Amino acid sequence: MARSRGMRQTGDASGMDFHRGGGFVPRRVFLTRGNAVHTEKLASFEGALRDAGISQFNLVSVSSILPPHCQVVPKSKGLGFLRPGEIVFCVLCKEQVDEPHRLVAASVGLAIPRDRSQYGYLSEYHGFGMQEKKAGDYAEDLAAEMLAQSLGVDFDPDSSWDQRREVWKISDKIVRTANITQTAVGDRRGRWTSVVTAAVFVP
């Protein structure tokens, strides 16, 4: 019987599932973070990407879906599949400041469903004045909330984060949440301070 258009056609060692329509679904992702300081805003951002280990790629930002069966791998393993100059898809979060002593944060949250044939969620948070743990928890909870909504988990959106987290645990539909977060304090000399976090899909 002929397969319908859009059905998975082949997989290969590159870590992608290719489809008849020409699209692909990543099977691996890694998390990374970095920060840097420079007199120029763009150079500061580039330095943060370099610190995160991803400045050598042509980065394309995508939205918030973690593909079904996508495995979270260590950064060192993920980088081993990539080549300089390659077009690389990622969920990228950044924040920058040139005010001395101002706290900045960038975080990517992750929520994985127990049923790995379902898709999960990635979320982004960036802002000022939030400590690393609080920023990470916020991004993580955002991802979990989006996943819970997509799975039809019944919860009160006006309840506290802790109350919602308990509902998600009881529902048994969310198997794991995590985050990668980078914070920094604005350079005392007023140079640009940049922070970045990313969930990088491995093509």
C-alpha cells in the first residue's frame, strides 16, 4: 500500500527523519549557555554564542516544539555532529544590558511527555532582575504548562506554580522537565553584557 505524503520515509545516521515533503524532524537536541562582555553590542552577543560553543554555525531560530522521540544529548556529543558554517536550527534566548550592575537572565525550559510518540515543548524566558534559579524555574514551568494544555491536563491557570506542578505530577502525562539558564550582572564600566541559552537541534 502506498504511503501518504508526509509519512516518515527514511532515517539516517545524521540524526534526522526525512519526509516525502522534503521536511525533517530532528532526533537529537542539546542545551547550552554562555555570556560575554564587550564595548560593542553585537560583539558581546557573538562572544556569548562563542562561550556557548555555537558561534561557528548559521543559527536559525525556531519555535517551541520538541519533536516526538527527540533525545536530549550532552552538549559535547551534539557538537560532534555539527560542522562550522552549517545551518543549525535552535530555540535561542538572549538578553543584553549596558547598565552597570543590572542583573540579566536568559533561560530555555523543557517539558517531555511520558508518551514519547507525542511532542513536547520548549519555552524561553529573558529579562532583568531575576536570579538564576527563579528564571530557570519560570521557563521550566512555562514549558510544562504548554505541554499540559496540549495533553488536556485539567488545571487552574490562576493557581500557583507549585499547585500546578503537583497537578502535572499526578496526571502522569509529563515525565520530565528541565531548564538551561544563564545570568550575569551588567559590567561595572557600562560595556555590553550578553547572556544566551539555546536548545540546539542536531541535523
